[in-house]
Amino acid sequence: DAGITQSPRHKVTETGTPVTLRCHQTENHRYMYWYRQDPGHGLRLIHYSYGVKDTDKGEVSDGYSVSRSKTEDFLLTLESATSSQTSVYFCAISETVGGSYNEQFFGPGTRLTVL
Amino acid sequence: QQQVKQSPQSLIVQKGGISIINCAYENTAFDYFPWYQQFPGKGPALLIAIRPDVSEKKEGRFTISFNKSAKQFSLHIMDSQPGDSATYFCAASKYGQNFVFGPGTRLSVLP
């Protein structure tokens, strides 16, 4: 398995509280991604990063923010969690070498429940 | 423009049979088409991928067929095994970034 860890793996929180999910990689890959997975929707991109301090929005970015202060860490923050953000969150990493696409490696996921 | 459609939603196949999952995309700028396999409680893992300059790619029992003019691609699993039971996602991306995923197909292979 690629060296990707996510923490926490499970979290239950209440509506209105802030939540931060962490993705940590040991592969030194440039690109990092946050997805959410919901039944019937596959994986949807929330935010991605193409380098330290370089981030951009994905398809479903409303209500989420990210930060990347080090190559190895990518944080996803829900400023004020809502029940619609109950989901499984996956971090992924990838690298592009010499114009050749490398695969995305996914972390084990974080199951977040917002009550 | 960014959507990837996938069918069927679920599939039941007998052991030894052929499993076929289909995907269609809209954005002609997509240039990389991977398939991911996901087991319960795990993250997706790359199974096989293709680029639009070839019409077919085979790796073991898994084959991608690609039809650029129809903007469709499919996954064929030959000699399906119970261990293949998982959820399969097709995806598309431009320059190997910002992947768009299909909604997934849950495959069950009966022993």
C-alpha cells in the first residue's frame, strides 16, 4: 500500500462544530486530493493541491476549506459541520513524472457522521 | 461536460462468467480513463487504465475497450471469480489530474 494515512478513521460530531481531517503521505507526491464518497455518487472531488500552499476547488467545495503547509500533510476542514456532510472522506495522492500520468493512490478513508 | 455515466448500478455474475461494466463521458478533453476496484471498508485501488490513443488494453483477466468516437469505454472481467466481488468505478481525467468518477457498479460473483 502507498504510504497514506488518514486521521481520524471515524468521527461523530454535532451540527455546527468545526472538524478537521488529516491526510499524511510518505511518498513525497506533489498532488493531493480530498474526495467524498456517497452512495450513488461515486467519488466527488472537494479540493486538491498541486504543491505546498497551492490548492484549488473541486466539484463540491462549498462548506470545506483545505490547507497544505508541508508536502506530506493535507488538511480538510469543515468550518461548521452540517448533516449533509455526513460521508466517507478519502484522501488521494498522485505524481506526474516526465509528462506521464501516474495513478492516484487512495488512503483508507475517514467515516464522518454529523448528528 | 464533466459527468461520467456508468452502468449497470449492480451486476450479478456466475463464477467463470464475463462481467461487463460500461461508462460514457462527455468532455472530449479527457485523456486518461482508469478503472478502480474498491472492497468494503477500503479505499479504491487502480485496476487498469487506458489512454484514447488505443482501443483496447488487457491485463490478465481484465480488459478495457475504448471507443473514442462514441465517447464510451467498458471493463470486461473474464472468468469472473468470487474474489472479484467489489464495487468498480470508472473515471476520466485531463492530464492525469482532477478525476471525475462514475457512480460505481457493485459486482457480485456467485460461487
